[in-house]
Amino acid sequence: MKAVLTIAGSDSSGGAGIQADLKTIIAHQLFGESVITALTAQNTMGVTGVLDVDPAFVGQQIDAVFEDIRPDAVKVGMVSSPEIVAAIAEGLVRHRAENIVVDPVMVATSGSALIADAAVNALVERLFPLASVITPNIPEAEVLAGMGITAPDDVARAADLIAERCKAAGEGGAGSGDFGIPAIMIKGGHGVGDPDAADDYLRLAHGERVWLRGPRIANENTHGTGCSLSSAIACRLAQGFAVDVAVREAKAYVAGALAAGLNLGRGSGPLNHMWQYGPVPC
């Protein structure tokens, strides 16, 4: 059985973070492992508290995982401080990790900030050059590219600017792509074009660019969508799929989880991660 490691924060309500990642991994019939970077007090209505894990202990968790059941892919999610970013990067380099997917989680679905400003540069400089794929949404891409995104052409420009930042950070380093440039998937859930579409943009490491077209699913319960998508990509990479195929497969998985229409909580509820296995029992 292939193993996938998620390095992320814990969501006490179970809809995002480590919990969503592990549900996604199980849904793909793989073995899930976890390194917890932070504890959060949150539910479908918002985040009321964040408690970071000591960076040295984050490193200990990584060592414990890789020294026993080595993961075939790694997903990195919520990382709220530069020190934790450094601990993760050093651990992944130390163990020569492969198939790394980085979801630069900055803001929760509810709108609550989850990352310190100083950690953003650390992500770009330390983790992006190690990644096979990064998966910012449009607001995150705006921060990473340093520009506003209001039209489809802006999405393409932002991806190129992010790639340039990654190349500058990864040259001469341990980057897994072309001079440390990962594939960049800018998620279209926030929408910049057709209001009835949820089109994602993929810029592959070698420069090929493609729009991943899809209909917008009428479901306001989107808590944990980004976490689940990046974990699904890691699962497909662990199973040996090429990046472009892994991204497409992951997009289809999340679309199905949204279309299943699970409705829990008083805010933006979670997905039905097990939608492929039949309807939810009454």
C-alpha cells in the first residue's frame, strides 16, 4: 500500500486541515500519515484560536515518519511561522522526500487569517523550490505574485510571476523542478471569468499552460476544499500519475465531493470525502 504524509494544522471540527487530508487519503485507498504543525479551535463559522507546534517537534515528527513508513508523497498545508517552514524544509531535504504538494494556506474559508506575513516569504524561499506542485487560490496567488487578479489573463500572468519567484529561490538549491519551479495550479473557485464556471489554471514546470475547465457546483459548503484538492493531487502522484493527470483526477474528486451535497454545521460546511462509496446513510 502506498503511503501519503500530510503536514498541516489540525481542524477541531474535522472539515479541513489534517482531518480532511486523512479522509481524502483514505478515500483514495492509501495509507495516511500526519505531522501536525498547529492546533486550531475552529468550526464551520470561523477560527477562534491557533496554537503553533514547537518547530523542533515538527522536525521530530517528520523524522519519525520517514524513518519507519516512508511516504510516497507529501502534502504540506497550514504553516503559520517561518520557523516551522524551516523545520519542514530541512526535514524534507534531510529525507530526500519526493512528490511534494504545497498548498499555501493563508486564509480559511470563513475569512480568518491562518499564516503570519513573515511566513509567506519563507514558503516561497524554502518550500516552493522543493515542490512538485503548488496550489494557491486566487487571493493567495495575488499575494504571491504581488498583483491583483480580476480577469483570466491576470491568472496566467500571476502564474508566471510566481514561477519567476520560485526560480530565483530555487536556483542552486534542492528544487525538484526546473531550477526549483514547481507546477503551479491557481484554483478558480473564487472566479474571475464566467460566473457559472470553476476553471483552474495549470502552469507546468516546463512552461506548458492549460486551463482546466469545469462547471461551478451550486454548493456553499466548501470548508476544506483546498486541503482536499492538494491531498488528492498528492495521492495521485503517489500512485504514479504524471502531474497534469494527477491534477485533473484531483479536480474530479473534489467536484464529486462538492456535488454530493453534504450539509453539516451552521456555516460553510465540509465536503463528503467518501462520496465515491455511495450515498450518506440516513
